[in-house]
Amino acid sequence: MKEFFKLIRWQNLLIVILTMVLMRYAVIEPLLGRVTVTLLDGTGTHVPMNLQCPLHCFILLVAATVFITAGGYVINDYFDIKTDLINRGKVIVGTKIPRRQAMMWHNILNIAGVAAGAYVSWKAGSLWLGLLFLLVSGLLYFYSASYKRQFLIGNLIVAIMTAMVPFLVVIYEWPFVYRYYNANAIGVPPLNFMFWWIGGFSLFAFITTLTREIIKDIEDYEGDRAFGMNTMPVTLGIKGSRIVVTALLLITIASLYFIWAFYISDRITLLYLSMLVVLPLLYVVYLTALTKNRKQIHSASTIMKVIMLSGILYSLFLEVILSGNLI
């Protein structure tokens, strides 16, 4: 059982759960609470809007996302046995867990994830949304089997999948909110603001994940080159990949300050971003651009994961900022 949890990267799955919970309760809920509607109860009462997606549906949405993600990790290790032996010196699939058993778990996790996603989509009134989980499941399979061996395509797929995690919460909350207030209130105000706020978290997740994936490819250069994988470091070389990573990191920093200056502008956000996001990003710039030690490249990858977590945890401060009308 211990090896199984290692195989499905349980720490990463906890981050997925944390992300979705924070998007719902620390971002969407306080955002909705700032909007008032007039109920159709004859009293003309103005009340703040509330979350309408039932808790059991939200739990199933999180479960569907976790199952599909876990299945993706399993199939990735299934196809990466040879390269992982060179890059890391050890594997789980084929040693601790038989290949046939790993494929069985991949199938079980994906079936459970697609089924849960289809049920939530049906309850949301958009059964076709359930196809999204089937599409993601297929993409993760072909990513592991083929796409990750192609220049940049694999990196972009992982980045897009990561960016979808926070966005799924608002995609499934919106139909429940719209349907309830369309039936019980006088007019439904525009809810586009929810998509913009969650979109900011998704964009941050996309660009930091893309950067981290390229850093990981730099770290895994030897094994990838030995098996003919066309990753960015193999195709452009280590130096070219370092330049791309540095550019992405600087673009991330510039984008964060741009968004702060034009859309938020409070001191809490400025201090949080500067200390817990920008400074670590600058250190990653140093590690990837100026060092040649493989161990330090691995450290840069780990720091990027911490930075991604810091970006998610900013939602807790956002709740305070919104509640205090600081923006």
C-alpha cells in the first residue's frame, strides 16, 4: 500500500484537493457574497449570493479530478521505466508493483474518475461536460505513451491539465448558481468576474507548471537523450532550454506585478507576491541560468513546486482582502 501511494504521488493529489477547496471557499464564495440579488419571495429582500453546487457534487468533482490525476501518474510510470532507471536509478512499476497490476489500477482510477465526472456534469445540467474527463484521461495516456517524447507538446499538455484544476471549480459552480438564482431572484447579475479571478490562478498554474516541466526535462536530459526523446533540452540543448526557462520566469514576475498594479493594488498582495513568489522565482532564475550542478537543477524544480503552492495559498489572503474591501 505504501508503494501504491508513492505511485499515485499522494502529496500532489493533496495539493489538487487543497486547490479545489480553496478556489471554492476562499475565492468563489466571498466573490459571490459581494453580489446581492432580490429574491422572488414577495418581500423584495436583497440578499448576498451563495454557493449553490451541492456539497456531495463538489466532493465528487474533487474525487473525479483526483482519480484522473492519479491514473495519469500510474500510466506515466508504466511507460517511463527505462528512462527513470537512468535518471533516478529506481522505479516502482515493474519492481514493487507488477506492470499488469499498474495497468489495472490505471483503468480502475480512470473509470471511477470519468463516472464521477459524468454524474456531476449531469447534476449540473450539462452532461456533455462529462466528456471533458474522458478527454483528459485519454490525453494523459497519450502524453505518457507519445506526447511527452515530442518537443514542447508534452510540457504544454501537463501545463494545461494543471491550469484546469482551479478552473473546473468555477465551470461546475456557475450552472448551479445561474439555475438557482434564475428561478428564485429578479434577474441574475453577470458572473463573469468569477471566471476572471479563477482564470488568474489558472494562468499562474499554467506558466509555472510549464516552466517546472522544462526544468525537469533539463534534469532528466541524460535518460531522455539515451532513449531518443525529443524534449526541449535534447532538441535545443541545455543552454537553449535555460534561456527559455529564464524568459518564462521573468515573464511570470512581470505579469504578477502588472496584474497587481492594474487590478488589485493593495499592500498585502504586494508584500505576499514579493516575498513568497517573486523572490523564490528569482532564486530559481539563478539556479537554472547560472549553475550547472544537476542537484541544484533538482532544487530549482522543488522550489517551483513550493512557489506553485504559495500561489494557491494566496487565495486565503484574497478572502481577507475581499472581506475587508481592500480592493
